[in-house]
Amino acid sequence: EVQLVESGGGLVQPGGSLRLSCSASGFPFSDYDFNWVRQAPGKGLEWVSNISSSGSALSYADSVRGRFTISRDNAAKSLFLQMDSLRADDTAVYYCTRDNQLLGYYYMDVWGTGTTVIVSS
Amino acid sequence: DIQMTQSPSSLSASVGDRVTISCRASQNIGSYLNWYQQKPGKAPNLVIYATSSLESGVPSRFSGDGSGTDFTLTITSLQPEDFATYSCQQSYSAPLTFGQGTKVEVK
């Protein structure tokens, strides 16, 4: 079964750090790019970061650039998001998603169940 | 950044109704438009990609159309399991952006 499972969320104080993990199974992990997407309570979806299949290309939303770092371990079939200098507006459910593509059209075809990050004192 | 605007923000419908949701991009995105369905407390699921391609396993009552800046998601004969929030997303350029969502509620 194709599956993504996030972990690492929790309650953290403003200015603190968390490291999210996403474990993949059921498909060749190293063949795909991945994203982190978040959803604040009662709000819409917000793309956070993307990493290429090899890990050589990274991109970030302006709202997290310089504070968050995406990485991957293809041998361990895992995706990570290191989150530093956390702020209250980073509070959200964080999803890892698989990027798929057909003829150059990219779409997120597999989503994890999400992990909740709460930034509060 | 490309802004994605959906309309309406919510709608009420009955089982068997035909439902159409609109999504407008702030600039031309060709056919780089995807639709996701999300139920409360659950992760989104891909419904339509590349404007009109139906994701595997998604019922054929779902369809997508449009190009450039204006897109639609249509559900013919709404079923009980279709009550959910639907979000569009452009994959034309970074940063990837989503619409604010359209909640389809029971009338």
C-alpha cells in the first residue's frame, strides 16, 4: 500500500524548534519529489517547501525561508522538515505529499495523515 | 505569486444535484490546475489533475474544465460521500498556491 506517515509534531514555545519526519512505504521513494503543505486551523492549504528526488533542489515559501529546512534520506525512505524560530502563525497541521507528474503537469497524488504543530507559550 | 480565488466559498446542495465550483487564477496558468477534496479531520485527496484528468479511483461524476485563468470542477449527481471541501491548486510556477476552498454542504 502506498503510504506516507508523518511524525514529530507537538507543542513548542515561540522561538523553539521541531523536526518533522515523514516515512514512506509502498513505492520507490527515491523516484519522487516531495512537498510539505500546511493547514492552519480553519484555514486553507499552504505550500511550505519542496525537495527534488535527489535532494539537490530545494524551494521554500517566503513565510518559512531562512527558518525551515527540508531534507530527505532516500535510503531510509524518509522526508524531514527542520523548523526553527517557530512563530505562533506556524501553528498548523503539516502534511507531506508526493509529487507526481504526467507530461510535465505536476500534482500531489499521495498525502500523509498529517502531524499537528502548535506554537504557544 | 499567483493568487487562486474560488467561488463560491460555500454552497448548499442535495443528493442528486449538479454542482459546479469555480477557480480563477490571477494570471495565465495554462492547464496547470489541480483539484483536491478534503473531509473534516482528514488529509486532502487528489480528484483532478492537469485541469481535466481524473485521478485513478475517482468516480466519473467528477470532471474538470478550463484553461488560462478560469477553471471549473463539476460534480454531476452529488452523492452523500461528496460533501466535503474542494480546493484548487496551481502547479504552473513556484510558489505553489491553493484556492481558499469551497465547502459543499447538505441543503
